[in-house]
Amino acid sequence: MNRLSFDIDPVIEGKARLTDAQALELHEKASLHDLGAWAHAVTQRLHPEPHRTYVIARNINYTNVCTAKCTFCAFRRDHGDTDAYTLDHEQIGAKIRELIAIGGTQVLMQGGMNDRLPIEYYEDLLRYIKTSFPAVHIHAFSPPEFVEFERFFGMDVRDILRRFRAAGLHTVPGGGGEIFAPRVRKRIGIGKCTGDDWLRVMRVAHEEGMSTSCTMLIGHIEFVRDRIEHLAALRDMQDYALGLRREGTEARRHEVENRWPGVFAKSLFVSTGNSQLTTGNYAAYIHWPFQRENTPLGRAKEWDPGIHGPFDDSTNEDILRGRVVRMAGADEYLRVLAVSRLYLDNIPSIQSSWVTMGPKIGQLAMYYGANDMGMVMMEENVVSAAGTSYNLDEREICRLIRDAGWIPAQRDQFYTILRLHIGPDSPDLRPPLVVPVRNVKQIDRQFIGTAPGLDDGGDRAVRIQLPLLGEAQ
Ligand code: SF4
């Protein structure tokens, strides 16, 4: 164990808060196993219940036309591209009907940022979903979309949020957070809003009483201190949101306003003085590593310490200018997860990112700070466009949670438990309707190697039954 320059116990017990410098020290010096143990202790303190949760949702990307050109994105298209699309109400309605058929409760709608869609497209769509599927929770439109809406519609985000909310919008997802640091953001999020604007949209959503989530994208051109600064902005803004209508929080709110002036430069808040009104806040945080396939940034050179020297605090021009990427694997993902759990003491839930990390690391994440398995997704288009194709159904998510030692529980967007899966009719305990069968020819060659008789490149494909996670193919 590396000795820390400070006592970690009060942090674990919730009696002290990590400073930015301490978070940096943890990230750089603590062993992964220590970090996991400390973060897990915090998770157990915050979530002592015997279950771990998930939500059944459908990710609907209503358009792939986008004015931004993020270099990590393989999803966006321009107007006129043969595979550019915008979904109409009926197409979206058909997807929601499929979601309801499997017990789903939530749609996550995010798009590209399509400058040819008027505000009526969004309002009509929200009203259509609200009227046709009143039980479905609408979690939609990330901060970068709202910032573009301000430009497209000539309105302030506060007015747009009020109109969308009246039309049916419930909560705002935290997509597009990436890394707030301008040096990084302007290189990877070309045409996308600044970090200040991302935080401003969420500030306004919270002031308007809406719940949101927050995100971070790691493993590209960012330094570790950029990650800590990103977490600091989230924790500060959560303090601001939680203190908004509470007595005795003025000094802390002023501290936050002074530290992040750009977040408060527009969309001013006029307090009504009514302490009965509720404010929103970040209900959950999630981070994931950059996926490189099919993306412009993915063509950048990979960091090689022998050639480029140290990454953080580098004087290497390629690193400073973002021409070299430092990818994050499972260990880095878990390290950042644990530091995030220890640092973000005011954000109640942290989701596992099994979509990018796969089922096993996604499961392990529950021992490194995650208390939630996120969404059982019927559809995922953005990450899969960048080469990641993990897809788990409810049965598999439940099995991962149970095997890790908790009772699986389906929740809604507000983390209210809808179903606690105890009995034999639990999704993972009832007999499967279809026994998983995989065609050997389709199994990753790395997994089976060149085992004679299985797949030696010939045409002797055989069907075998494997005890693997996955749907029948
Ligand atoms: S990540 Fe989102 S905002 Fe960026 S180019 Fe892709 S679709 Fe557009």
C-alpha cells in the first residue's frame, strides 16, 4: 500500500470531503485494490440495501444529422448523406410500444443537433409521447442539444426547458459532458458547446426543478487533472443545486459562482423566495472510456511512453496538441470509478458502464463504486457505431447483479424500486424461453483460437450450446 499524505478514513466515513489535490493524489498513487475497497465502503454506506438496481429503457436517437463534428463520434451525418435520418412520430411510437412490451418504463431520446428541425417538432413529439404513452418517462435532450436549440430557436434555455416541460419532458440526460477543460474540449468536441454552457444548461434545469444526470468521457487526450477538474465542477454545481432553496447555503453558493463564473454568465436565475419549491439535481453520474473504431480521433497515434515521454505535464507537442491518445482500459475505468465515488460525495448514484466495458467489468464495477447497472437497453446506436457492441437483456443484468451478491431490482428514473426480484419468477431464475445457442463460426476467433474441428477456416461450422451470456443467434 502506498502511503497517502492524508487520512482517508474520514472520507470513507462521510466526515470529510476530498480536496482536488487529494483526489489527484489518489488517482496517481493509490493501488487499484485500495481504491476499490475504499470506494466500495462508501457505496455500502450510501446504499446499504440488499439490492442493486437497473432501469429498462430504450435509447432513441431521433436524428443522426448533427451540426457538431466531434472527433470521437462515428454516429453523426450531414444533411444529404444517404444514411442521414430523422424519425417521425409513428416510427418513435413503434419503438416505444416495443419498449412497453418488455416492461420498459423510460425513453432516452438524444439526437444529433439538427438545424432543420423547428421547436414544434420537439414539442409535438413530447406531447405525442405524453398522450400516447402516459406511463413512459421521457428523459431527453442533452445539454449540447439545448445549447444548439438556443441558437436555432433564438431563445434562452430556460424558456425552452419550460416549454418542453409543459409538453412532457421529465428529466435531462447528461450526454455530451465529455471533459469540460477547454484545451481538451475544443479539440474533441468540434462545434459542440463549451463546458461552461453544458454546466449552465444543467444549472437551469436544476433551478427549474428538473432532475438530471452527469457524465465524463475518459481515455483520449485528457490529463488526469482534467478529470479531477471535471469532477470538481460537477460536485460544486451539485452543492449549488442542493443549496438553492436552503437557508445557510449562501456562502457556499457564492463560492461556487466565483469559481465557475462562465456557468452563471447567462440564463440568470431570479429567486421567487419560495422555499417550498423543489429544485432538481444530479441524480446519477456515469463515465466511460472513448471507443475509437470508425472515429476521426481513433486514427490518432496511441501514446507510447518510449516515444512521447510522460503524458500528463508533457512538453511533447503531439500530446499538447491532442494528436496522441491515451486510451483507458478496464483498470483505468475502475480507477476513475473509485476516485469518482470517493470524490462525488453529493451525487447519490453511480452507474456501471457495462455498455462500453462489457458484462464482467460492468459487474466488477459494483465493487468499485457503482450501485446501479444503468439501462437495460433495447437499442444503442452511438457507442456501437464506434465499435462497441455489448448488449445485455434484463435476464443477464439480473444474473450479473445476483452473482455479485445482491438482489436485482428494477427501478424508475427516480431510483424508486418497481420490482424486487426475489422469487423463482425473477428474470434470471425462470427457465429461458430459448436456450442460448451460438454458431461456432460466429464466435470470436480469439476465444476459440484455431482449435481443430471447431473453426479452422473451413466450412465445418457446427452448432454447439455454450453457457455464455447472450441471446440466441
Ligand atoms: S457526439 Fe453528438 S454532438 Fe458530437 S458529432 Fe456525434 S452526434 Fe453530434
